[in-house]
Amino acid sequence: MSFNSLNHVLGAIENQAGWEQTRQFRHLQQCWADVVGLPVAQHTRVQSMSRGVLWVATSSSVWVSNLTLQRHLILKKLNARLTTPLTDVRFSTAQWHKDTGKTAAFMSPLAGVGQDHPSYVVTPSSGASTPPISKLKDPGAAFRHWAEELQKRSHSLPLCPQCQCPTPSGELARWDVCALCATKRWKN
């Protein structure tokens, strides 16, 4: 008696009648990045297909709005690659964080976004003396922990020459004052 690989067995099952939708869904997952392009594919994930409607998870509501406006064009490109055409494509943020492994892989090109912003502050690594804020059950303890961390972080920051508040060095380099003072200056 010989044993077949799991892929061989699953392939045989999928080739049986009634599995067309599963084959089509796998094909959609494989060609999604080619259809929408890599920048969009990094913020989306083909989630499911039901009754001719493809459900796609997106990283934010901005992507939902943008892709909903392009829905008909995307649908036309997808249907050109399918044997059974789709009737609609729906976008939602609801399932984006459900599969953390895939989300981390999709988000990796975005790691470090914001670090070049003038208000970005490098947070010094704190010791393990207090638990992370997400582990604190008491709201008062969580607030005290947050206040202490904020105080530690702002203690090493230079002061704004106008209001004397701790200011990220990027803001001082860009505007010579903190962001709040710069905003007040722009309003006048």
C-alpha cells in the first residue's frame, strides 16, 4: 500500500464536482496582487467568496473607500481571469487583524513608517519593573504607568524656546519651536 502526499489527496478532492468555487477562490488569492498591483495588495487580503461576491479585508477605511470607488474596474480585471464571473467585490476592515501571521507579513514593508516625522520620539526601553500597560487591570494603575512613562520620555527632550515645553528634536529642527507654537504662528 502506498501513501499519497496530502497535497495530492487534496488536489484529487478539489478536482471532484462541486469544488469549482474552491479552485476559483485559490486562483483569486494567487492572482490578486497581479490584478490590483503590489501597493494595493500590501493593504488588502482576499478573505472569502460566497454566491459570486468576493470579500476583501483592507488595512484601513481609507482603502475601503478608495477600492470601493474602483470596484467595477477591479471586478472587470478579475472576471477576465475566471471561468465563472464574480457579481461583486466588497471591501471591509472587519477581518484585517484576524490572521496576525499574514498581517505581519503584509505590513512588514511599512515597518518604520512615521520615524521620519518631526514629532517622532525614540522611546527608551524601560526595565521590566512594571508590567506593560495592556496587562494592568486597574485604570488608576494604568494611568499612573502611562504618566510615568510619558514623564521619563519627555525628561530627556529639549525645551521649546517659546513655551518651555518638552519638544521632540525633530520639531525644533524643522520649525525652531514645538508643533503647537508653530501652529499658533501659522494661524496669525
